[in-house]
Amino acid sequence: MVNVRLDNVVKVFDKVIAADHITLTIKHGEFFTFLGPSGCGKTTTLRIIAGLEYPDEGRIYFDEEDVTEYPPYMRDTGMVFQNYALWPHMTVFDNIAYGLKIRRLPMNEIKERVYRVLDLVKLRGLENRYPTQLSGGQQQRVALARALIVKPKVLLLDEPLSNLDAKLRIEMREEIKRLQRELGITTIYVTHDQEEAMVISDRVAIMRQGRIMQIGHPREVYKRPANLFVASFMGRCTILKGIVRRSGEITELSVDGVKILGVPSATDMNIREGSLAVAILRPEEFELVKPHTPSNEFEGVVEWSAFTGPYTQLRVKVSDKIKILLDIDPDSQIKVGSTIKCYIPYSDTIILPFEEGREITYMEES
């Protein structure tokens, strides 16, 4: 296992800043994920760690060893690419064994290690097949086995599940997490899928336009986002912009004449009386029965309803400028056109400073 440290890393392509002064440390045996929208720089950052891209500024360290000048083969990493990058003319066995063969290991050791890793990724019996004879999930396992067999210090995965169907993605992310825990290997993962990142990661780095917006445990990032971008990117939410009428541990926001009380996402945020701020309301935090804890109360007309299986999703019009998204029991019989009351605790209402230059629709989903 190894610590990976990026120190003020910068990478620019033409006029696009793909990595903007990134400084962070990934711990021994940690499952660390770079998460963000397409084009935010997460894959570029991963490639810099792998040695496939050279930074314009900054240094990369494995433990205390500066590996910035090392080519990829000297960094002792294993990488799984988005398209798997399997040799089509080689069998599963030969694809997995390739890294050992170029290291000129004895054939008996190669066979032993290949069959051991085949058992690890549950592919024993398929070693004589070619990639075209495998399903997407099986190809992904071959790519993972090929990366693991060289016993890398760091495992790098660049959106390895993006080509799989929804059910298989869930199965494979659980499998990757199992393997990572079993091997105790430092793992760095790239994805644009918020749910995938939250399920699989020990810590997540949210990226936007080459910058790290927040690093933390998935629960921390979701429940206490550092800024409006993180809040809106991490799952569905309603965003309501208003004027701060009272600031403090519990902050009061006035939105279209409606009073909303909530908790600032961080204590050091500059949320002052008279300033613009936003309330972040997660749909799953709403209740239809008034809770015992202090809560915001909304009354409005149901404009839209959709059954999703685990829950029914409603859009409720409270006023011309306030429309709320909420999730309710899937067996509920609330119909479009009904007037309802709903409640969300102050503790689950996140207050953040308004970011100048950002247009807000009163309901945003990611």
C-alpha cells in the first residue's frame, strides 16, 4: 500500500485548464474517487497520477518518493480503462498474463498467478476464450484481473463501469469494492455517477473546471456540501433563492414571502443578514406528517406525480417562485391537483451563500 500525494498540480490543454492547482493526499489502502461532470478534469488528473500525462506545474509523490519524472512502467500502478483495452487476438489467459510475460517471469509462476487472479475475479473456466466471446461484465473483470496480477502499489480505474447496463453496474461496483477491501490496495477511481461514487468510496473529491470543490466522506459531501455546485451536483434537490433575514446557527431565509429556516452548511460561511442565499431541500427529507422536530411547513398544489418503484415523486407548487420536489410512500394515493402540506426539518434544510453569476431555476435535478 502507498500514500499518493499531489502537490499544486496544474495541467493546461490549449486554453483549457484541466487541473487547476490540485493539492490532496490519498491515504494507504483508501478507495478514493474523483467525481464530476464531463470535462471537469478528473480523467486528466488520474492520467497524471499514472504518468500518462505530464503536469505543467506541481509534483506527484508515492509515499515520500517524487515520481513526477517517472514513466508509467516505473510507477508500479495498474490501470483499468473505460474501454477495457483488451487484446482481441489474445485469450483471457494471455491478456491477464501479458504484464508478467514482459517482466520475464517463469512460466510456472505466471500460470500460478493467473489462475489465482482468475479465481479472485470469478473467471476460472473462461481462460481460453477471446474477448469477443465474453460479455461486457466479463471483459471488465479481465481488465481488472490484468491490472491486479502485477501486484501494483496503486490501482487506477477510469470509469470502468460506464459501458455496462444498470443492473450489471451495481453488481460490478460491489465486486470492485470487495476486491479492494480484500487486497487492501490504494485505489483511485473516476466516475461521473454520483450514486456509484457514494456507494463505493471512502472519500470523494468533487471536481469542476479543473478545481477540487470539496473532499470528504460521501455522507459529509451529500449532507453538508461546501458550495452550491456540490449541493446541486450531488443528487436531486430543490434550490430556493432568497434574502437572509436572520443569520446564525439557525438561519432564516425569505423566499417569495415564505420564511424558510435552515442550517448553514459550514460554520465559516459568509451568510449575513440582507445577503442573498439559497436553501437546498432534498426530496427524500420531506414528510407529509408534521414531525416532532422543528420543521419548515409548505402548502401547495400537486402539479406532477410519478411512480418510480421505491417512491412516488411529486412536484408541489407553493407559489409562483416556489416549486418543491419531494418523495413520498409509493403506495400513497395523492393525485395531481390535490392540495397538500409537507414538512422538512430545519436540520435537513441546508443554507448556502448564493454564487454570483449563476442562474437558478427554482427546482434543479442532477
